[in-house]
Amino acid sequence: MISVGFKTDKGRLRNGNEDALFVLPEQQLYVVADGVGGHNSGELASRMVAGYIAQYAALNPVSSVDSSRGLKRYFKTCFEGANELVYRKACSERSNLGMATTCVLCYLRDDSAYVVNVGDSRAYLIRDSVLRQITQDHTKVQAMLSEGIISGVEALSHPDRNMITRAVGGEETVEPDFFHFEVFPGDIILLCTDGLYGEMSSERLLEIVESGDSMHRVANNLVDEANRKGGRDNISVICIKIQ
């Protein structure tokens, strides 16, 4: 059994919301996207990708895929199609030039979770009071951190910390990361944009998630906390509890 809560908010400083959520409990498929681009292009990109994934899942039920390797191919093909859609739109209309979006997706089946991501929207696993980041950010700062060029402390305030190195629609091709892990009763999977995790410490995030509240209330409390801390960006979160 799965319990789900989700919320998206434009934050305190932005005029619009360029994030998009997609929740399909019947197929246990969950998506968060964070658009980038001038004017309304970021909003368009994130909604195009969320809509494409929804349509792809409707026309090609993921439940028909019978192996982990098959699921990896399935989601790779899905992301490639979404990438082509956004990239062509960006190239064909001057007003949308350069638009793209991050995307993190979670699919649950039996005792397994499959996470796919491009960009810096994240997936976390909370288990036994430990917060673990499943995805790795596709950012310039993360690359520098991985290469040992900067420290974790320097990464927190680096001027390029929001510079994305990989996004859906940003280039002609895309390469999503794919993660597969077991899940157990009591586990909570969190999908979110940088507008959430960028406003609070990991300790505070864990405290809110483990409050004992329903997933709906947890999602609301996380967004409220991000807004209290500044709300400098759009904020989106999906909380999924395995019961």
C-alpha cells in the first residue's frame, strides 16, 4: 500500500511557477520537473515533459515491462522522446530558444523503486531516520565537487551552484541516470525541486518528513518551511510512503 502527498508553490519571490508535477497512483508513477528558460518557456518545458510522460505511460503501460533492464530501456526511450519534443519546440520558436527542464521520476513495483533523473531535481530515501540522496545533481558545482576541486562547504555558496549541466530539451540528445533499489514498509521517497532543498538543511528536511503527519501534511509543511526560509524559487515536492 502507498500513501502519497504532493504540493507545488511559486514561492515568495517568483511571479509564476515553472515547476510541474505528475502523480499517477494507478500506475505508481510520480514525476517532478523544474523548467528553465526566459519568459514563460520554463513553464512550458516542464509541462510539456510531464504531459509527454503521462501520455507515454498511457499508451505504453509500464506494467507490461517485465524486467529491470526492460524498465531502463522503457524510461530511456520515454526521456528521449520528451527531450526531442522540447528541443524541437525550442529550436523552432525564437521566443522559446534555450528552454529546457529538469525531471526526476519514480516508479514503484512490488518491493522495488526505480528512479530516473536529468538535472538537479532530486530523489531522497528516508529509512530508519536516515536521509539518503538517491540522485546526483547534474550541475557544474556537483562536477567540481566530485572531482575534488571544491569542498562541500564551498559548494553551498558557490556562485555557479545553480548552473545545470544536463536538462531535458537542453541539447539534441539526453542521457538520464537510472537507479533501482528495494523498498520496505516505513520507507519514504521524496521527489523535489531545488526550491525545496535549497532553502533548508538536510536535518530540518528529515525532521519534517519524520513528524508522523500524513504525507499530504508533510508535503504542505515542507513547502511552508521553504517559504519561511525565503521562498526564493518555485517549490515542488511529492512524498511517497511505503506501508
